[in-house]
Amino acid sequence: MMKAKRFQEFFFNGLFGKLFVGSKSSGAPREFLLRGKTSSLWSPSRMYLLLPLGDNSTDELRIHWPGITACTLAAEFLNKNSLLGTEQSDDDGSNPSLNSSGSPVTDCKETNIIRFANSSVDANSLRNTVVLAIHTGRIYCIIEAVSDKTAESSFAETVDTVSSEFATFYEYFYKKYNIVLKHPGQPLMLLKQSHNPHNLLVNFNDEGVSAKASQAGVVNEKPRFHVHIPPELLLVLDVPVSVLKSLYLLPSLMHRLESLMLANQLREEINFCSSNIDIPSSMILEALTTLRCCESFSMERLELLGDSVLKYAVSCHLFLRYPNKHEGQLSARRSLAVCNSTLHKLGTDHKIQGYIRDSAFDPRRWVAPGQRVLRPVPCKCGVDSLEVPLDKKFQTEDPKVKVGKSCDRGHRWLCSKTISDCVEALIGAYYLSGGLVAALHVMKWLGIDAEVDPSVVAEVINQASLRTYVPNYEIHMIESKVGYNFSVKFFLQEALTHESVHESYCYQRLEFLGDSVLDLLITQYHYNHHTDIDPGELTDLRSASVNNENFAQVAVRHDLHKHLQHCSTLLSNQISEYVQSFTESDNTTRLDPSIKGPKALGDLVESIVGAILIDTNLNLDKVWRIVEPLLSPIVTPDKLELPPFRELNELCDSLGYFIQEKCINKGEVVHAELLLQLDHDLLVGEGFDRSRKVAKGKAASCLLKDLENRGISWKKRKHDSVDSSQTMDDDSLEPTISKRQRRAEIQLLDESKKACSATPATPVIVTVKTKKGGPRTTLFELCKKLLAPMEIGKGPERKKGFISFVSKIILNVPGYDIIECTGDAKADKKSSSDSAALFMLYELEQRGKLIIEETL
């Protein structure tokens, strides 16, 4: 056990950390990490061993004890010679492998034998040998012995240093490390350096490149560094090179394993027991993982599903428990039960926050037991315990706080909404794996009152069957249209009755229930049928499917509106106008999309669905089989239409255009005006309505029609962006940038066409923050104020050994000029954009368009 622990201390610190601590620059003496007691490197709460396996030619797994022993002996060697190159020596006053006389010693000419610090090895069996440099404590892998290079060879020529103060390797080691080589005539070893571990949880391919970067054709190539070291400064470690390679996988592997173990621990706390239902730990882990983790999965989709499940379960519970409360009272109780603040409190009461993964895995901060932290983040939280108290002292709205980053004690900031989203995602995970029974168990564990007693359902059905029912032809007609024969006809009669008819009953309670049923069924349908779309698009699909307008169209398509029982002339006129907005050939095409469906029509569909649910004894599968044909065709991603104002914003964002909006109240009517500056034209869209939101939507619709007439549309842009992301220029690897009418043609290089260079207006005064993101933000706000179209193109620039990024910004200042600026080459895309934005701001200052008041 002591050897196994020493192997782990030695190998993990040598590979991912440091075996020597202290340096001249720090003022602390240089010392071997494992020289004294190492108990501080081990924590009783986190104790495990990672040991190498030997030859696996047989089915039996065997620990590679020769490698463990070799590392133990190497640790003892360094312990005796930990101050190598200083006054430190062996017990007998001499160094066992190095001569300290200051003069080289003649080599013994043995055929093909290479002398290392701890052994002699045949030169023909050196390749892939794992060694450790005793003067640095770094682990390497031998590529080959360079026969034409020795310690007496030119240092500058070998290491490719332009100006070097060392003539030979012998002089280099003597002057830098105070080491006198005993066998300078031996060939130098060409070694492959060990490297930092990578985050392999982001779907890397066989070459260590992320799949996303590989598809885009942008590969951040890093140079491979090789070093030359004399063999007598190397300790041979009898560890297979396969072990060395597999150790680079361990940080990512152990992080994923620890995450799954935490997910399993939460599953045991929830304690849902069923003989035929298994909730996978991987599904729970997905519900605990946020987008900040940058993995191929996150809680977003499960949170959307869980939100619908929670809404349905609470609605059912309230509907059955409070038969005498009207729809408004039920909605208020439901809102209180499912709101974020309630879910946040329930989540924190059960310590959900301790399980949530909210930041990308940093393999450089991962440490194995027995390994010293190389990048410490000292705790400055002022908390002695591992758990942070949930009081106001530890709550903040400071935007500068970094969310998800933890200190060495595990304290970190979390958004309160992240915890409530995680609660919904857990409900979604259990529903997906174990159905409604499992989801209800999680809700009960959390403290959400959503249980449904079957006897209560039976009582509601029994009470309805005793209510007065007036048989009529319309009931049978609507049953044939819906495709379901009610066992209790009163449910359908209640679902068809508007509040203007009866005081004793109306469809509002059933509408309250049906709304949650349709929300769940449609969300589940999109979740199962569109597994390859992102959570944002999944939310858009649900919003486009679950809304009053869509349900009103369902009512008209199936002639359900004719059976609505009401006594309102105004409602009758609204329904007639809405029905006339459809073409007579089919009830799917709208002649006048600006006419919105009356709320009563959408409520009618929801109430009918609620009636079917109760009549089928809460059989969701049966309800969906009945409802799906009514809802068809259900919107798909390629048929998805966004609200006009959002569609306009997304289109302008993709093109680099900016919108200014003005809303003025004129009596009871709101006048919305949207201004959109193109490269050469200023477009104005206007809309009038009682609602500010509807007025802006009408104004946006006008602009969208104008843009479509000019060949610019959101659907076309979306299609082009998909194509451009899949096509790259093989020669330059530069991604295709947005081409609204081809910028090179619009630049008006002919001076005669630049007559619009009018006298610039009063300069704008700005303050530029030079920190990351500052120049981009300043330029964006300026362009929004000036309505100046802006386009940013980013592309990698090939250089020797690696790729850097260069950004180009093209700015069209209305009534002035088109300006183009290219930034400096930077290591990442955002920094390159900042560089180009800063150049653009200085260029605008020179042209008198702005005054940079201060640079922070």
C-alpha cells in the first residue's frame, strides 16, 4: 500500500504538477516534494488509488508492480539527490550518477549500452521508454537516441536558438544547473514532452480535436515540442508507455465518474423504487448539467419537458381538490406552486445546489489524491463549512461575480433560476424514464403537493353523471368531429358552454385543465420527434404549437366553433370575422393574418381536451390518440414562423443591421415606429393597435415585407447560414461571412460614387473599456445609436505551428462612407474581434465621427 501511494504521488505530480517546489525567484529553497511527510496531500474524505495494469493478454487483470516499484525507487533516488546541482550529495559525499569534479570523465566504450542515472539500457530498446529528468522532475517518453548529437554538440544549432549564451549542452547544464556531466560523449536522447491534460468531455475525435471545430475546418494546431537531454540525467521508469498515454484520459474520466456518482447519490436520496422502472444516472446527470459546462448535453431540454409535467400535475391536483373554485382562483394557486421562487426554495431545502454542474471542466485544476494543487484558488468566502448558508450575506446581484467558478473548498456562485430550472429538469428526467408515476414521486420528495387520488377522479365522474344533461343533435355531431364518444355527456356539454350562458357552470375550469394537458402532450411530442434541435428551437416549436391562435385555427378547421354555446353578440361578430379570414377551399390558409382568433375559440379546444381527459379517467395516451389528428398538421422546424418583431431582430442581427423603435400613445391607440438603416436606404415600419406589443409586431411585419421585396428574408438567411457553416475554403480555412449583396461590390471604390460623404454630424463622445469585450460593446452601442450597418468576418490565419484569428469589420456610416478595418492576429476569435473594433473606433475618431473621452 505504501508503494502504491508513493507511485500515485510520484507519477501524478510528475506528470500534471511539480516534483520540485521552491525556486530562486520565489525565495524558497528548491526541495523535492516527497522528501518529507506527504499526509497533507491526502484527504480522508477523498481517497482512492489509480494503479497501472500489466500485460492484459489474459482475462485476469494484474497490477503492474514492476512499474510501481520503479517509481518508488526513483522517488528514493530524488529524495537523496533533491538538491541536485547545489551542495547536496550522497551519504558517502559523492553523487551516485554525476561527477562534481568540474571535468568530464572518459566514457567506457561498451557496444550499444546507454548509461542512465539509475541503469544501463541497450540502445536498440530505447524507443517509447518512459523516463524522468532528475534536474527538472518532468516525465518524458524517448523517441530515439540521436547518434550524431552529444553533450559536446552545438547547443544553438540543436535547439534552434538564434542567440544563445551556451556553446554546448555540457556548458548549458553546468552554467544553468551546476551539473557536470560524467558521460558527455553519449548520444543525446530525443524526448517527447509530457503535456497538460485536455478536456475530453467535449466530444473530441481520434486526433484530439473537438468535433465542432473539425466540422468547421478550424483546427487550432499546436506545435509538438521535443527536447534533447543527456541520458545520465534521466531515470528509467519501468512503466509501459500505454500507461503514460492512458493517464491523460484520467482527469476527464474521473471527473465524469465523480459526476455520475453524485447523480447516483441524488437518485438514492430521491429513492424511487419500482421493479420495472430504472432511472439512469446519466439521465439525472443531464438534469444537473447547465449550458456553461459546454458539453454535448444539458438540462435545457429536460427543463422544458419538466416544466410541462409540473404544470399538468399541479393543474390536475387543483382541479380535483377544489371543485368549487373558479378558473381564476385555480390559476393563481398554480402560479404560486410552479413559480421560480417556490421551486428555488424547494430545491435549496433539499440541497440540490450541491449537485449542479455549472462550469466547464478544467482538467488543469483536477488533482488526484496525493497530488499537490498546481493552480490553487484560495477560499475568500468567509465560510468555514463546505455548505454555504442561504442568507442574504451570501446573495448578490453584482454582475461582476463569476458564476460557476469554485474555490478550492468547493464554494461557488449559482444563479437562483439555475436551481429552479434544475428542479424542473429532474422532474422531466424522471418523467422521461419512469412516466408520470416517477415524476409525481420526485414532486412529493421535493414537497410539491400534486398527488391525484383515483377515488377523487371517480367521484368527479360520478357527480357529473348525475348532472342534468339535455340530449341534442349537436352533442353527437361534435363527438363525430372530435372522434370520441363521451361516457359522461355532461363533460362535453360543460366544455361547450360559454360563461355568458349559465351561471352554474361553464367551460373555464375544463379550459384550465385542458391548457396544461395540451402543453404536456405537445411538448412531449416535439421532445420525442425533434431530438437534433437545440433547446431554444424546441421552445419556439412549443410556443408556436401551444397558443390561443393555433387552437382557434383548430376550432375553425374542424367546425367546432359552430357548437360554442354563448349569448354574446360581440363574440358572435368576432367569430364571424375570424372565420371569414380563411379561404373557402380549405380552412388552413388565412386571407388576413392580422385578424387574430377570439380567445373563446382557443378556450373551446382546451376545454374539450380537458373534458376528454376526465372522461378517460386521466388516460394521457388515449387523449393524445384522440387529439393528435385534431392538431395536425403540427408545426415542424422547417415550417416554424417566429413572431414578426423577433423575426426582424434575428434577421437584423445576422446581417449587422440595427433597429430603433419609437412608441407613442395616441389616446387609446399605440403608434409604433421602427427605423431600419440599410446600406443605402432608411426603411420605416409603422403599426397601430391598443396593445404596444401588437403595434410593434405590425410595424415589424411591414419592414419584413419590405425586406422580402428586396430579396432579404429570415428563412433564406437561416438556410444560407446552415450552408455556409458546412462549406469552407480549403486553402485559407476562412469561414464564409455574411454577404448581403456582396460587400465587395457595395464598397463603392469609385470616388464619384462616394459623393454621400457629407459633413459628419456632431461627434459622439464615448468611453472605451479595453478589457475583453469592451471594444466590441462600445462599437455595438455606437452603431445602434447611428443605425450604422456593421459586418464582422472572422477567419483563422495560418502561421507556422499554430493558427491565430484575424477579424475584419466593415461599417457603413449612413450618409458618410463605408469603412473597413482589420485587427491584429489573436489567439482566439473574441480577442481578434476586440482588436478590429478598437481599430474601427480610432478610425472613426480620426474621421471626426466620435470623440474617445477616456480609455479604461
